[in-house]
Amino acid sequence: MPHPTAVSPEHPPADVVCIGETMAVLSPPDDRPLADQSALRLSVGGAESNVACGLAALGHRAAWLSRVGDDAFGRRIRSELAARGVEVGAVAVDSAHPTGVYFKDPGPDATRPLYYRGGSAAAHMGPELAGAPGLRGPRIVHVSGITAALSGSCARLLEEIVVHRTPWGGPAGPRPLVSFDVNHRPALWSGRNADAAPVLRDLARAADLVFVGRDEAEALWGTAHPDDIASLLAPAPRIVVKDAEHGATSYAAGEVTFAAALTVEVVEPVGAGDAFAAGYLSGVLSDLDEPSRLRLGHRTAATALRSRDDIPDLSQALARR
């Protein structure tokens, strides 16, 4: 198996390291169904790298860690993320397995993703990727529940990072805040022998910061109210419950903070949750107070909702302050 390439020691440590699969994305140029299209646009997308790109656009040093195939899609992913300001020097290139691909299929009510990622290079990530030497010293490590659903080795990677807390700061350095987005994808779990509900619950409880949608918490654990979700995921020190167009509520140190969502004409919802996470984490890195973190998350999510791109330019959100 190939090993990640270490980041040059003269580079300053990243503020945030985001870990997870990124795929090539093939999408129609308009809202007609995929079956009616004669040409598709090639881009890239993945929950964790979307967050990394968002943070880079907001002025932070962001790195992405994963595996890609030794193919055109893998090269496109690395070059595009690098062009967006994300450090990709520690990404492993796998000559034995391909880069995953997904297609966007617009419909009357929503855009449906069609995934072709089984056996991908990223599905072969494992615990050895945790604590990559070239990425020591970040303030935040961000992961999501999508990775846990890709394979048994990927699930062990998340457990190493979130539960066992591989010391990304080095033996003597400070350990980073571990950020975990639940990101439940039922289709990915349908082929696994593991039950998503307890796996994602336990990972969330072990994290420092949790992002979870009210609707996905209801589907996973039967908890419909933000207060109940926060109680279920305790003792996680900080829990942010997103409730679509209504707003987001954070729970930390006995404080409950709510911020209403912005009114937006939605072009496409894909990527809005990642954009919210990028905005909120930017607020953490900038030492903003809790209401300001939530409001910045809403502004970045609104920017994503107005775009068909998986990776919109979130710097626009700062201009709307």
C-alpha cells in the first residue's frame, strides 16, 4: 500500500485537517433529469473536502487527508482542491483501487445522487492514516459519519481519531478539537453488517464538537426535539443541532443558543450542511462568540443553497455580513 507523502516541514501546520472520501462528480448543466442529458460537467465533491475548501475560502489553512486512485479522477481532485487553497500533500495515491464517482440526477422535488464508490481507494483507508506525521499540529480535526459507512477499515480509522484520540499534536503537543458531522447516509449503511444508529451515536458522544440534523437524529435514534438530541449525545462537550430552514441550536457548558436560518431561494441543497460546518468552524478558529458562529454557519449555508456547485465560493458569505 502506498503511504501518504509528508507535508514539507517549512509549511506551517494547518488550522484544520479534514479526513474523508472525495469523488469525481458528473452533473447536468440544468435541471433536466440525467437520462435527458447529452453532456455532463466534471467537478469534485466530498463532505469533508467541501468543508476544507470552505475554510480555505474563509481565510484559514486547511488540509485534506484521504486516498485517491492513480487515475485521471484522482489527479483532478488533488489539483482542484489545491487550486482552492487546500493542502493535499499528505493524500495517498493508490495504484490498486479507483477513485469513486457520483452522478447528480435532477428530479422534480430533489436532486438524487447516484454513487459508484464501492471498492474505491478511499474505502481502503485505515487506522494507519490517523496522525499523519506531515499534518501534525492542527487546531481542529474534522471527520464525518460517511467515512464509518465506507468499510470496516474506514470505521476503524474514525474510531482511532474520535475515540482513541490519535495525538495529531505530537507526543508533547496539544491535541486538537475533534469535530464530527453525523452525516447519516442510509444507502451506504445498507450494505454493511454494522447498524448505523449505535455506531454514529458512540462516535458523536466521543467527539468534542458534533453537527447533526434534527431530521437525521429522528431517523437514527427516534429523537425529534433538539433538547432530546443533545441529551442523547451527551457527554459531547458541544452539540449543534441543525433544523433545516428553521435554524440551529447549540448546546455547550449548560448554555443553549439558537440562531434562526436565513430566508433563501434554494437552487440545490447539496453541500449546505458542509458549508454550515465550514462557517461554524471558521467562527471557532476566529474565536467568535456562539451566536456569531451560528450566524456565520447560516450565511455560508445560504451561499451553498444558492448554487448548483458542490463547492461554492463561501467567501461570498463574508461579503453579506
